[in-house]
Amino acid sequence: MGWRQSLQGADVPMGRTIYLNEPLRNAFCENSISTAKYSMWSFLPRYLYLQFSKTANAFFLFITILQQIPDVSPTGKYTTLVPLLVILVISGIKEIVEDYKRHMADKLVNSKNTIVLRQNAWQMILWKEVNVGDIVKATNGQFLPADMVLISSSEPQATCFVATSNLDGETNLKIRQALSETATMKTEKQLSNLSGKIKCEEPNFHFNSFAGTLYLNEKSPISIGPDQVLLRGTQLKNTEWILGIVVYTGFETKFMQNAVKSPLKRSKVEKVTNMQILVLFLLLLVMSLVSCVGAIYWKDRYRAEPWYIGKSDYDYHSFGFDLLVFIILYHNLIPISLLVTLEIVKYIQALFINWDEDMHFKGSNVYAMARTSNLNEELGQVEYLFSDKTGTLTCNVMTFKKCSIAGITYGDLSSKSDDGAKGLSQSPCFISDAYEFNDPALLQNFENDHPTKEYIKEFLTLLCVCHTVVPEREGNNISYQASSPDEAALVKGAKKLGFVFTTRMPNSVTIEAMGEELTFEILNVLEFSSNRKRMSIIVRTPEGRLRLYCKGADSVIYERLSENSLFVEETLVHLENFAKEGLRTLCVAYIDLTEIEYEQWLVMYKKAITVVKDRMKTLEDCYDSIEKKFLLLGATAIEDRLQARVPETITSLLKANIKIWVLTGDKQETAINIAYSCKLLSGQMPRIQLNANSLEATQQVISQNCQDLGALLGKENDLALIIDGKTLKYALHVEVRKCFLNLALSCRTVLCCRLSPLQKAEIVDVVKKQVKAITLAIGDGANDVGMIQTAHVGVGISGNEGMLATNNSDYAIAQFSYLEKLLLVHGAWNYFRVTKCILYCFYKNVVLYIIELWFAIVNGFSGQIIFERWCISLYNVIFTSLPPFTLGIFERCCSQESLLRYPQLYRISQTGDIFNIKVLWIQCINAIVHSFILFWLPAKMLEHDMVLQSGYTTDYLFLGNFIYTYVVVTVCLKAGLETMSWNKFTHFAIWGSIMIWLGFFAVYSSLWPTVPVAPEMTGQGSMALVCPHFWLGFFIVPIVCLIQNVAWKSIRNTCHRTLLEEVREMESSGVQVLRRDSVQSFKVEEVNLQRSSSPRPCQVIFRNNSVDLGAPHGYAFSQVERAVISQEELVRSYDTTKNKPQKTFSSATLE
Amino acid sequence: MTWSATARGAHQPDNTAFTQQRLPAWHPLLSASITLPLFFCAGLAFIGLGLGLYYSSNGIKELAYDYTGDSGTGNCSVCAMAGQGRAPPPPCSCAWYFSLPELFQGPVYLYYELTNFYQNNRRYGVSRDDSQLSGLPSSLRHPVNECAPYQYSAAGLPIAPCGAIANSLFNDSFSLWHQRQPNGPYVEVPLDRTGIAWWTDYHVKFRNPPLVNGSLALAFQGTAPPPNWHRPVYELSPDPNNTGFINQDFVVWMRTAALPTFRKLYARIRQGNYSAGLPRGAYRVNITYNYPVRAFNGHKSLIFSSISWMGGKNPFLGIAYLLVGSLCILVGFVMLVVYIRYQDQNDDEEDDE
């Protein structure tokens, strides 16, 4: 889409001007979008161009053109053209079907409804009818139809919240605020009278930049920045309604400008296949050259040509001419139907993925979706898995799970909750209550005057007061809106325990503590920042005392505890326990302030907020000066809930020798927590943490670690590497990169935190190039798009977050756990299927067409064909077209259950040993041997042309038809031999193909002269089918060919059993366990696969301080930082006791 | 942005064994224990069949004589010498004498065999017009280009039948004489020259052009015979059902052979006293020696052969069956060894555990 923009840009270099309420002057692009590849008119030229840019198709086109030269073609003029057309038509139909779907999807989007101001009244129109300059009204929960500038909103200070996860993958809501000049314009009348213009920059793809100026009549120009802009694809949240002026529409919206077409990915198998086609092409050239030399030799033997051939006027037998003849003669070595067969096969494989009920998420009725079918077999070869965290491993739902108050931990119902978890594990993201904090002991202690009662009260009060959450009351229900999910979880948790946060007013909050209403005056909000790792709030309690409540990381709180603080040790132990379970912990503490202290501080504070330079720093120093001598209350533990079956899936993938890297934009602490909870990290695993501020430091720490590892470097160790985005930037520098990768690839688990989307893509790219293994990236947000596009296979989680990741992915699934089935079952199966299908296609073509070479030896290298010309071209299209399909669609190495039960089986496809150039050569040699047998046995059988009972003599085509029949039988049986799973379709394909040929043979031999084709076939069928030699050969020739294959296969299956054979035997015998289970199977597999190096316990002695051997503490907290308006301003702008003004407004609009 | 996965839910097909890839299937697992009996059974069956075929083929009698006329190989060498380097070779005849000590079991077929003759050469093989041969008048006048250089005669007339195959029609002829008593007279053995072509060739593929005024000659008016022919196509035989394009010698010749050594059926001997075969006695074959084969180092032979259910004598198939049968048995033994060794190994492993 870039070119559209640049064209536009060239026309109007000054940017665009949008005139308010003057629709005729705003002529810009339409808001309807089209993602389709073709239109009605562009289809044919574009389609043909795409098809013939494929080498194989171009090759066949070239052959077709060659065949038009008179006297060159041994096979007639149209025998390549017709199959080529058939194939083009088939893939054309597929293209049309796919494009039709895109057209329908576009139509769906384009015909969504929205409300705009037209002729001074609100009108409901379709998205595609929205124009630049329109004033759009959007209500809560709606997606915005175009990029627009916010005029006003229902919220105080004309703010609104938008979910931008569709665009950038960030989960916290973004605040947008209208210009104060327009904030009051809310009625139709005001809006209709609006006149003036907006000048703004040309459309571009930067989400976070916008430069414009608003010229309202009779007012000075006002600049508009990104804080006023609402983008298409974002969703309005927590805001009753907003009004906005459309500035960019359709393809010019930032969303569409970013929606680049995912790059065309080609699978490894496809690349190998192309190599193999090249090999075959070389073989073709070699054969042609050999034949040309043969022709020269033959001519030489006779000096001149024998008299019976007849002299011709011009010299036929120039070398170049012969070469063309032979290239046409042998060109079918390159399987013409391979590409279209693969396309259809992969399309159906993709449908199987789409249809799979095991990957159907019933919670939102989402099925898995293969958005491309190119990479089906690549799924079976994944070695490195790069996973996003938020929304991928986790649900992005926070729940207050446990706490430790005054040295007593609550909510630790591990045994019980585990049972519950199993039962509900199918869809935990959608269940709320069962998972939340639930420990009656806490309330009992509180009610029964337990010695710690006061602490409990203080603890819960803190949770209710110390936050920036806004309550929203609807009837008796209170819902909380927070830009920090942690705070929301805590407030909700407190509510469940009887401490309900009910009202927020600009200067106070009101809570109901066990039914008792308490109002706290909020004096100051000491904001959170990731530097400070804590937030505090200074309140005046209902009793009139000054108190500072603080919650934050254990490290910062513990530093600031007063000596009088109790339960310090116990709480620390609890923190470690929480952290080991992967819970996010916060310490909470408070301090009572004296009036004097506070007054003094306030002076400082007021000074600090007026500082212009380095205000953040000054403020933080100022906050720091009062946050001291804390008294510890306890700790909270929040569960960042994992998606269903994540730990199990990860364990299983690890068993399948897939290395898992977590790449997250989130904080280091959070990432570590999640790694623990999904069993990527275990308690004893040493963690190498790389955090450095400079290139030198990075280099130094990396080489230090490499040295410590010594000989273990390059092997898989039971280590975890944790690195943050800044350090990674240095680590990926050219001179450090190699060292870093060596270190990273020696660790079992790698966590990369605080990565920008670009870095995610970069690291995938680096690993992809370094290890030459197949990589898979999985993510759900827009920030994962880069890595999804970079990795060999990109998987998008189609969850609650936007569709951007999904739309750029190759496969979309609803849950991380479906990856297990996608890789271990579909991936492995598809790999087997596709590779077998390809090898078989090569095999069958080589078998048939090498026979022409054997025949050339006895016909003086003249280029004569031994088969009827149409039979040659129909070979691939009809007679042997079905077995590749059944191999490609129905082949199964073993059952789904076994593949899931023994993830080790994945290594067979992962290593790719069953498909490479060597395998192709073996297959080719096998095919050449078969073709040798298939030509010479029948040739010897018919040596004296006297095989008919009535003494008639036979001709060359009689032999040709014998051979052709035996080829079809052999090739079909060979497919049967390759097939590990015979279902009804397989039977039909194998026996059916033979029957189809025999039927065709009989019919085709009796067409001439009624139908003017194949005069030379006349009578062949009736003679051959009653000839005893035909049937005697029918049995022996294919058996001679295949006897070696059968023998070889049975010997290998007997002597050299792999895990796969064990499993297959187990399946067919119906026994549920391997005869030599667990230990033995491991042994077998070690012996056979040679690749597995099971992680051994790490015995390295680290001599540097970057390695953390201790237990983690689990601090994590997320909160918006540096927003348009500060957290303090935000909380102070709410008064939840008042009704919002929009109520009247919105009801008015409905009339 | 909304071609979402959720929208697809409605289009899901039924949840069947096919869509869930759970179709019942047979999972063969080839191993020595399974293929072992198969190899033995197949081997025995093949050997049995092979023996049958071998003896069946051996029961077929064949009598061949190379009459190319290499110097010192009989009286055809005179003709061969005479024809050397001359085109067209002069008419010449020679004879082959042989005697049968016992009855040559019938029905007896007479074949000629050419060697080193590449009927399967591409340029030779395509040099024909099947439309012309199927009697299409338009093709008669306008032979296809593939026939060149035997498409039009020097005078510009279309050649009928056109092409190199027709031009090189085998034109030696044979007659068989039987001497019943020693020194008795030779009696001509009737050779049946009809019924030597495939039924479809004679009735479907080859048709004379429509007669003009009841005359075949007029139908071919305005065409020239191939340059090597001495007479026009409609005079190939006096028998109206065996002349023109449907002359059976011609039809047989037009079916081009697969290999450079090939046989063509010349006649069947099935009339009169000879329906049971050739009785014992002395025989003479009179050969009209026309066809030049020495130019391309070829040979020509005459073959008398009887025909069984499997055609002519060719022990190859029987031998092939015997060999394959033995091979199966051999592989069977290899399987047996593998099977036994594997069993031992397996037991050892189980003992280890």
C-alpha cells in the first residue's frame, strides 16, 4: 500500500487540509478497504503472471512453445499444453475461492455501522460511507471506523480510554484527551456550526506520531498531537461516548498502512524440493546430452542414414536440434503435476487444521485457522519456539491469589485448588470466582479477634485506598476500572474480603470496611514508576491521622523498613514461596506521619513540581525522602493467570526437543514469574542474568559466562539465561553476537525481557540465521507481528486482543496449548505427508520417463516415444494422480494419541532425515532400477513379436502398452508400500488407478477413426488384454521391481527398530503400553536418533555475579507510565458520586 | 481486520471421522515375521508357474534360416552379391532346402525376420499418414508433412501410400514346396496370405478410398506409388479384398516393430493336408530376393514356427519366473535368518531388564 501513499504525497507535498462541515471540499480516499488479491478484471493477467513466475510452470510453458516448432516434438504439439492448462485451471479455481473469501470478509468490515453527523442530525451509516471531515460518534466498546481527532467526550476533562491492543499489543488502556477549545462541543447544533479547517500531515504508518493544526474561525490556531488522535482499529473503553472528526480513511488510516502483507514464506521442504527439481533438470540435461552423443555415435556407425529412413531436404540431425528433441522427450521427468498436487494437498491439510475439534476453543467458538497452507510441513520441523508472554502464555487476567499478613499466609489452599484447577483447566481464562482468593481463615482471624486482627484490617484498608482505580457503580454492582491490572486485582480481592472501595472523589476515597463507611482524604499520590518500583499514597484517615501507604517491590520496601518492623523474616520466606509458584508479589507497608514531617515535605514537594528541568528526577528524590521507616504489613500475591494447560504443553514441547525462548516486552520480574509458573524454570536452575549498561560491560559479562561454562558451551545445559532489551541491544552487536548466541544456545531456557517489537524480530532473525533450524514465533499482540513475520512459522493467538497478530500469522490458534497438537500431530503428520508425496511424485515420473532413455538405446537415439503421446501426458494428470493425493492427505505415521503421548516421535520429522537430497538420490536410483526392469523385462518377453495366440506379430506400441501398464501397476503398488495407513480412499486410489488405466486402455484403443485421436492405439486393447503374456507379466514385472523394496523394508523394520515402529506395533496390537516402555523406549530412541542430548544437571561453578542461584522473590507490577495526564491528575478528575453528563445526551440521541 | 477466526465458526462442516482424521484404516507394518511366509509362498508359486511356462515354450517348434546371403552360406549369396551396391537391385531368386524328419506340429506359421532394421526410428516411424490409410479422400490427395520426403513424387503427385514406412515395404516373396517322396516331385504347399493382419487393422484402421465407378484404380488416379515400389498400390494383389491399403502384407508391415530385430507374419499354413502341420519330408522354399538389407548390415531370415497358447517360442518368461521364484525363496531365507537373530537379540534385551 505504500505506493498509494507516495503518489498522494507527491501530489500534495504540503499535507492535507480538512474543512470542517464542508464535505464537498474534502476529497480523499474512501473508507472502504479491500484486501483481495484480484478484481474481476485484473484476475487473468495477474494470475497468469504469478503462475508463470514459478520456475516449473515457466519451464512447461517453454516446452509447450518448443513443441510448436514443426518436427521437433516427438510427442505432438499439445501434449504439454493440455495438462498445463488443466493444472492452471485447478489452481485458478483455488485462487478464486480464496479471493472470494477475502472479498466477503472485506464486505463484512465495510458494512459495519457507525453514527455520523449529516445534515445536522445523527445518522447511522456504513463504515465504507464515512468520509474525511465527517464527525463520528462512537460509543463504549465500539471499534473506530477511521482515524479521527477527538473533539469531546462524555468523561471529565474530555478524556477517553482506548484499547490499542489491535495496533500495538499493549494491554493497558491509553488515555486520549480532547483540546480544551473543543471539549465543550457536544450538541448537534454546536457541531454543525463548527467551521474552520484542520491541517495535518500526510498519512503514514507511525502509530505514535501525528502533527496537525486546528484552525477554528476567529480563533488562533491550535496544534493537535497524538494525544488527540483516535485510530481505526482501536476500541473505545470505559467511555460512554466520544465525538471525533475523521482525518484519514480507508487505506490511509494508520492501521491499514501498517497492515502490510505478510512476507511470502517458503518452507524448508519447498526449498529442498526446488533443489531437487533442479537436480532433476540437470538429470534431464545429462540424459539429453547422452542421447545426443548416442545419436552421433549411431549415425557414425552407419556413415549415412539407412536408406529406408529417407533422405530429407534439410539436415535434421544437427546437434542443437537433437538436443531440443530430447529435452522435449524427457521433459516429463520434472513432475508437472507436483506443484498443483502439493497445493491441493496442503490446502486440504490446512482444512484439517481448521476443522480440528481439539483445537476448537469452545469459550469463544474459535477454531484454529491456517492462514497459509505453504508451511504445513514446516510445523513438523520446529526446533526453536519463540513465545510472547502476555496473552500467549498468560490470559492477561490478574487475580489476587494469596497474601501474607503479619507473618501468616492466607489463601494457600494448594491441594484443593489443584484439584479444582484440573477440572476447570479447559477454559480458565473465562472463569472468575472459582479462581480467586478464597480462604475463610482470613475472615475468621479477623472476626475472632486474632492477635493480628489490626494488621489484617490495616492491610485490607491499604489495598482499598492505595491505588488509582476508579469505581463505576451500576445499580448495586461496582466495577473497577484501572489502567493497572494488578491494582484492579487487589481492589477486587479486598472487596471480596469485605473491604469495598465504593467512591472516588477528587480529594477523597470512600470505602466500606465490613459495612462501616470510611472516608480517606487523599493528600498526595506518590506515583509509580518502574524505577521506583513502588507507589505510595498519603491520606488523612477518618480519625484524622496522617498516614502513608506504600506498596512495591520487596527489594525497595525492605530497604526502607524501620528497625521496629515485625515479621520481616517470615514474610520473606512467604515471598519466596509465592515466587516459586510464579505469583507476582508486592510488599505492602505503611508509616504514620507527623503533621510537621508532612508540612516540611509538602514544601519540598511543591517546589519539586514546579521544577522544569529534570522534574521527574526531582520528584522521585522528593518522594524518596518521605518513603522511609516503613512498617511491614505483609505481601500480596497475584496470579497472572496462565492459559489452560500451558505448563503441560511446555513440558511436552520440551520433550519433543523444542527449545523455548520467551520474548516479552514486559518486565524482567514478570517474565521470571511466568517462567516459574509454566515450569520453564525450576527452583534449582541457575539463572544467568545479563543486565549491563554498555557494550564493554555486556561483552565482559558474556565472555565471563562463556568461560565459566567451558566445555559445556554449545551443549544443552540446565541453565536459564535472562537478558533485558537494553543489554540485548549490545549483545547483538556484531562483535559480541557470536559469543552471546553461543551462550544463549547452551541454555535450556532463555528469557528476553523489555524487548521492543523490533528486537523481538531481530533476535528471531539472528537465531534463525545462526542455527539454521526452523523457528516458530507465537504471539498475540501487534508487538509480536515482527517476530511472527520473521520466524519461519508465525503463529497468532486469536484471543481477546486484537487481530493484528492473527492477521499477520501463518496459523492462528485460540490457546497456547493447541500448539501441542498443531506441532506434534498436524506438523508431524503433514511433514510425513508432504515429503512422501513429493518423493513419490519424483519417483513415479522418473520411472516412466527414464524408460524413454532405455528405448532410445534400441531405437538409434532418434527420439521415438514408446508410449502413445496422450498416455504420456495423462500419466500425471489421471492414471497416477490419485496415490500422491492419498499419501499427501491421509498418510499417518501413527495415531494422534501416540504422537501426543510420545513427543519424542516429533524428532523424526524435526531432524528432516527423511527428506533431503540424499534421500532423493536414493529414490531416483531406485526409480531408475525399476524403470530398467520395467523396460527390459517386457522387451525380452516380446522379443520375437510372437506372443499372440493367432500368430500375429506385434508392434512397438504393443510393447509400450505392456510397459505402461506395468509402470502404472508398479507405481501404484509402490505408493501402497509407502503408505503406512490404508483407509478407503487409499484403497480406491491404488486399485482404482490401475482399473482406470485398464478401462481407459480398452476404450482408447477403439476410438480411431470415429474420434480422430491415437490411430496407432487402434486394436491395442483388444489384443493386449487377451494376451497371456500380458497377464503373466502383469504379476511378475511389478513384483520383480518391488521385491527389493519389500525385503529392505521388512529387514529394516525388524533389525533397526525405531520408536516409531515400536509405537506402530503397539497400536496395531491394541496394547496400550509399549512393550518396552519408558526406559527402554528412551534407550531405543537415543540409539536411533543420536541427536537427543537430554539436559544434564548443571555442574558449572560460576565465578561471576551475574548468575543468580538464589530463590526468586517475584515482584511484578504493571502500570501506565508517562501518560498524557499523570495518575494523580487522573484520579483527581473523577467524582463517581456524580452522574456523568452523557446520560442525558445519549438518551437524547436515541430519540 | 475482521476476517476473524470467529466468523468462521459457522462454516464448520460436521464433526465427522473424516474431518477429525479418524477414518478407520489398516496399518500394515512390514517385518520379517510377516513377509517371511509371503516370500516362501510366492517363491514356490513362481517356480511352479515358471516350470510350466518353460516346458510350454520348449514344446514349441521353430525352424529358422538366414537367407541374407553372406558369402558361402547357401545359394542366396549370389543374389546378395548381385544386389550389392545397386539400387534397385535386380530381380533374383534363390532357394532354401530343408527336410523334416518328423511331423512339424501345426498350425505352422511362416515369418520373416529382419535384423538391424530400425523401424522404431522416430523419423521413420512418424513417416506415415493414418488418415490417408483410413481411406479419407482428402488425405489421399494431401498427405501430411510427416511423410516427407515421400509426400509428393518428383512429378508433384501425392504419393499413396505416403511415407518412408510404406516406401520400404518388404518385397521378398516366398513359396513353399514339399517333396513327399525322396526324389519325387515338389508339390506347392498352399500359403494362406490372408488373415495375417490384426482384425482391427484390416477392418478398421486400413480402408481403401471410396471406389470410383467401381474401380479401385480410378480411386487412386492422380496419385503416385512410393518410389521404391514397382507397381501401384491397387495392384498389390489380384484379390480385391487384399489390395490397395488393405493388402495384408502391407498392413502387417505398417505395424512398426519395437526393436531393431523383428519378425513379421508372412503366411499361415493351414490348408489341405497341411492343416495339422508340415508332414515329414523334404522341402524347398523359393525365395524372390529383392529386399536390400546388407546396406545397413542387416540380416533377413525365414522362420517356420508353431504357435501355442502363449504364442511363439520364447523361454524368457519361464526363466524369469523361475529366477524370480528362486530369488523369493532366497530372500525368504534371508528373512528367516534376520527373524531368528532378531528374536535372540530381543530375548537378550528382555533378559537384561
